[in-house]
Amino acid sequence: MTQNPFDALGGGFDMNALLQQAQQMQEQLQAAQEQLAETVVDGTVAGGAVTVRVNGIGELVGVDIKAGGFDGGDADDLADLGDMIVAAYRDAKAQADSLAGQTLGPLAGGGEPGGAGGNSLGFGGGPLGFGG
């Protein structure tokens, strides 16, 4: 006959304690997600000509373009500007992903903090869609 693995824990399995611990972890995770949503990081390119602000969950919250650096009537300048915005966003997004990994790593159940692609909860464009 196979022995019940929970009997070895001394008194059986306490489902209420497990549920309480899960509730506490859920509350910690929600607080961390709210903190990330309020945190803003900057990504900058071309010596500060373009700066993009992204919150900790990867949402674009602002773009700053230094005056005088681009000719709005020149197609090449506008194409370069578009490329710089994309590059600045990628810089800011990488910082946001790293921040999310550091903040949520312990709550995510063992993901590498700051690892490529976010963490096991999907931050950084993962399966849950956080961070796009």
C-alpha cells in the first residue's frame, strides 16, 4: 500500500494555510504590478535628440524630440526620426523589462530577474500579453 505523502508533514495537509499563502502572494503580485505601472523609465538615442518614456509594464507614455534637429519637410529626416523613435522605445522597453524581472522575479516563481524576454508571468511580451 502507498503511503499518503501529506501524512509525512506531521498532521496532514492544511488547505486553509495554503489558500491563505496563495492569497498573500496574489496581493504582493498585484502591488508589484501597480508599482511597475507607476514607474517610468527613459530610452534615449542620438545624444538626447529623441527620448521615449515607458512605464514599468512597457506602455509608451511619452516622446520628446529636441527642437531644431529635424526638417519636417525632408522625407529622409522624417524616416531617420522614425527610426530613432523606434530605437529609443526599444531602449526604454528593455529597461522596463529588466525592472519587471527584478520586481516580479521572486513573485514569479523563480524566473531569472532581468532575464531576456521578461519573466515567467509574461511581462515583456510573454504569453499573458503584459508589456506587448
